[in-house]
Amino acid sequence: MDPFALVFYAIVCGLLSLAGPRLGAPMIRLGIGAMVGIVAAIAMPAARVTLGL
């Protein structure tokens, strides 16, 4: 797993989550977005292999 990709997705998704006011306070949204980014970065290599990319 590339640590740069993991951090990149966590930052991007964390910042994008700030646009979702239904999730609560900004820090909670930031945390949820960061977790989504981490999951996406971890799942990406498996998805690439599955899709043959």
C-alpha cells in the first residue's frame, strides 16, 4: 500500500466531507471523510486487479 495515496485520499475525502452538513459538526464530517478516503485507498488495488487494470 502506497502511504502517499492513503494520505491523499484521506485528505481529499476529508475536505470534501466538509460540504455535507447533515453529518453533524465539521470535525465529525472531517473524520468520516478521512475514513472514507482510507477505505477507498485500501480497496483501490483490489479493484484494479479485479478489473484487470
